[in-house]
Amino acid sequence: MSESKNTLRLGLPKGSLQEPTLELLKRAGFNIVVSSRSYRPTVDDDQLELRLLRAQEIGRYVDHGFLDCGITGRDWIAENNADVEVLTDLRYSKATSKPTRWVLVVPDDSPVKTVKDLEGKRIATEAVDMTKAYLAKHGVSAEVEFSWGATEVKVPELVDAIVDITETGSSLRANKLRIVDTLMESYPQFVSSKAAYADAWKREKMETLVLLLKGALEARDKVGLKMNVPASSLDKVVSTLPSARSPTISQLATPEWVAVETVIAEAVVREIIPRLKSLGAEGIVEYPLNKIVH
Ligand SMILES: Nc1ncnc2c1ncn2[C@@H]1O[C@H](COP(=O)(O)OP(=O)(O)OP(=O)(O)O)[C@@H](O)[C@H]1O
Ligand SMILES: O=P(O)(O)OC[C@H]1O[C@H](OP(=O)(O)OP(=O)(O)O)[C@H](O)[C@@H]1O
Ligand SMILES: [Mg+2]
């Protein structure tokens, strides 16, 4: 076991968050290979030592110091009451960039309208403590039973309501379920043990990782756009571009033309390009971005 000072042991979540997390690390510049059945992925950075663990357990293992740091959902860090340093929220999810939501859910045709209607009833969930704390906050006394998963199938035959995860809502629709309330929103977080945070080398390594991960996330839905524009329509072109900062404008060799370069949301490109074209822009080039670091 290499316990040398210059190694950072990072836990990555197996399960729902595995693929999006490896994809994000790849965009951040780290190529990770997970061979089948192996929970020790390899990475092209010999200062990193990786472990794949259940998302539910990473917070606890960081707290206890088996891992220096880890990426896992804020929901499980809170549920485990893990005493860790949160370096950052990482705004990605399984399928979209929306957060995971833990929701109180009943069958579409249930008479339950608010949490108060669950007085004396039964609720199944994987997040028992979160659910108990929520009921206590609302002064409702109901039985909360732990569910190992496939929780949607348990209403209405086994329980009156469930508290489960939703992202896109498709599982709820498929199971004809209705949301009564939201208990928590969660994104993955990058967390560190107190000891790793106090170690100058580890802390710097983690801060670099966080910078690269955030840069990769920031660039994810954006593209670069550059074009040549007649100087006479420059003002109109600039007001068409929804850039957060002003675009870069450079003079071309011919005085009547300028080059414009900017970063915009990929979602608006298909509307903007025809407008730029109609304003006389030429040589419009759209290119992908790997990272944006502010
Ligand atoms: N559909 C989803 N969309 C976004 N995030 C999700 C989704 N499902 C789970 N997550 C997030 O992934 C983490 C792990 O989720 P969960 O507890 O459901 O375990 P899992 O990895 O899906 O394994 P399993 O559900 O099979 O036990 C949590 O932090 C959760 O917020
Ligand atoms: O709103 P949606 O986008 O449909 O996401 C919600 C689903 O995602 C999770 O399941 P997961 O993929 O973790 O499988 P699981 O049933 O094994 O937990 C969760 O338990 C829901 O079933
Ligand atoms: Mg799951």
C-alpha cells in the first residue's frame, strides 16, 4: 500500500453517478480506466489513487480517513452525518444538469395532499434519517421504514407514501406517482477529510482538481464562436451575442472587417448563427471548449 506523502486517495461513486463522474474527470484531463470487477481504477496521474465505492458510503470513509477525499451526493453526505470539508458543489447529475431531488411521493389517485395527511401512516425510503427529520419538522408522526431500493413499487400496497430520488421525473410518471413535497435538492460534492485538508500538499492537489473539474463543468454547455464581421454592422452583431463578458474584437488587415470571438451557450447557437449571417457575418466557426477557468 503506497502511503507516501505525495499520494491523494480519492473515492469515486459507483452506481448512478459513476459514468457522469468519470466523464467529468476525463474532461478535466484525467483518463481513468475501470477494468471489470475492479474497484481500484487506474488513472494517468501517479499522485492519485482511486477507489470506487458506493455513493452512500463515500462520506463516511472520507470522515474516517480511509479516503483523503471523494465525490458523492450531498444527500448521502448529509444522511451519513459525515464530518468532512466541502470543497465545492459540482453541478452535474445522472442525465441532465438538474439536481437530484428527494421527494415525498404518493400514488396519483391517493387522497394525500400534504405531509399532514400522513399522520399515522407508513412511508418507505432509503433515506430514513432525512425523512424522520422532515416529518418531525412538520409535527407529523408516521412510521418510516428502510427500503433497499425499487421503492416506487411499494406504494400503495406496502406503504402509503415513499421518499425517493427524482431527476427527470420519468420514473415517477412510469409508476403513476405524484409529488407531495420536496425534502432536499442534491448535487455531487467534492469533500475532503479534515486531516487531508490540513495537509498542505494534499490540499493544494485537491484545490487543483476542483479548479479543473469546475472548469470542465463550466465549459460543458458552452461553445466558442468566431467570425468576421463588416465594421459597419459590428454594433448590431455585438448586441446579438449573449456573452457574459464582452466579446473579443480584433481588426483585420482590411479596415472594413473585424474579427469577433466569444463564448456562448450551445443551446442558443442555432438561433444566433442565422441572425449573424443576416447581419453580414462571414467565416462563422463554432468550436467545442474543454475548460473555462475564471
Ligand atoms: N436519477 C438520478 N439522477 C441524478 N442523480 C442521481 C440519480 N439517482 C441517484 N442519483 C445520485 O447518485 C447518488 C447515489 O444514488 P443512489 O443512492 O440511488 O444509489 P445508486 O448509485 O443509484 O445505486 P442503487 O440505487 O442501485 O442503490 C446520490 O447522491 C443521488 O443523489
Ligand atoms: O426522475 P428520474 O430521472 O426517472 O430518476 C429517478 C430514478 O433514479 C433513481 O434510480 P436509479 O437509476 O438510481 O436506479 P435504482 O432504482 O436502482 O435506484 C431513483 O431511484 C429513481 O428511480
Ligand atoms: Mg439509485
